[in-house]
Amino acid sequence: MTSACRVSRAMADIRIGIGGWTYEPWRGTFYPDGLVQKRELEYASRAVTAIEINGTYYSSFKPQSFATWADTAPAGFVYAVKASRYCTNRKKLAEADASVDKFLGQGLVELGDKLGPILWQFMATKKFEADDFAAFLDLLSDTRDGVRLRHAVQVRHESFHVPEFVAMLRERNVAAVYADSAEYPAMADVTADFVYARLENAQEEEAQGYSPDALDRWAKTAQQWAAGGQPEGLPYVTDEPAKTVPRETFIFMINGAKVRAPAAAQALIARLDA
């Protein structure tokens, strides 16, 4: 059983995962031949230390689904949950209150202590409108039915790369997602008491998605994040670093060459466990 990577007492947990668990090209490459589909989550949740649930972006689920996912994964495993597109793909974010409440109320709390951050992803065309975005952030509650909620936002338009946005997130303890992508600019400013990164630039010609040198660099970066540091060589909006305290760190191998995502995640876990 794979546990969350903890490098030293000075570091918080580092969780490395993939997006979803149902993907046909993983059968025979990640999943063993003959593994029945209903056992794929059981297998995946023991091969990586976190999974980002993406199906919740497209549709809602019943509480029993979340309860089943919680029961299937081992102790210490964590799920991130991608928020519904009906919450984020809208002109006026301040008017998303009903959609946000519906999403949060569908049964996420059934994950219990296996509920990790909630990912709120915005379209690449969505521009920063300070008042509207602040109003949206104020819709995101800290708890639901006694379960702690943590929030991460992935913005993909350069208009968000301003100190005002960073300050807005830090004030509310909301994480700015760092995304390694070839399609849109990234920002690595740490804005919450945890770090959320999505590595979206895997290459299919690389057996593990990223080159060995790149995986070494990401392992070092993960350790620096978990220790509360601000890794060098990443793009920052502000010159003011966040307070240096250990932070639980989530890194997901997602998009890019998706067929390589499990191998990439396992290779990074191996480096952190070494």
C-alpha cells in the first residue's frame, strides 16, 4: 500500500495523483490485464496517494457514490474534487450561489477525512474582474455539515497575474493552482495553507511522461513546497512570498499525454520515497 509521502518532520504530506481512474488506455498499461473495471479504483488508490475526481465537473452524483469512493480507498488516501462547470463557466460569477450550494450539497461530505481540496477551474477566456471574482470567492464556505472544505482555483488568463488577485486569495486562504502547461501562463504564488499543482505537459514519447531530470526537479519542488518554501525558477506575480510554514502539497499528473499519467505519478512518488 502506498502512503502519503512525508520526507521529514519539517515537511507536510506530499500527495501525488492522477485525474480520475476510468480511462481505457490505462488498461494493460497501468491496470493489469484481466482486472475488472469495478476494481480499478481499488487498484489506483493503492498505486498513487491522491486522485482528482473529474466526473463531478460534468455531472452530479448521489451521496452513496462519494461514500463508496471513500470506502474503496485505503486509510490516508485523499480525493480532490473538481467543481461543476455550472459554477465557474458563467458571465457573472457572483450569481453562482445556487450552483455552488447544489454542488457542495450533493454528498461531498461523505468522503469525510478523505476529502481534499475542491478545484474550481475557469475557462481560458475568463478574465479577471476583481469585484465579481471576490464575490464568487465569498460563496465558498470553510465547512459543510461539519466537514472542512479547502478551495483551489485554476485561472488560465493572464489578466489574473496581478498582485490584487494574489492578495485576494491569501486573504481567504484559497490556493492558486500552479499548472505546468504549454497552453497558458502559469503562476506559482503560494496563497493558502496548502499547495495544489497540476502537471499538464507530459510527453507520450517519455515512458514516464516527463524526463528523469524533470521528475527530479519536480520532486525537489514538491519538497520545497511541503517545507513552506518558494521554489526558484517558477513564475511569480508578486515579490512577497507567503509565510514559511509546512504545507500539505498536492501534485496531479493530468492532461498532456494522459496515458503516461500513472507512470509519471508513480515515478514521482518513488523519488520522494527514496
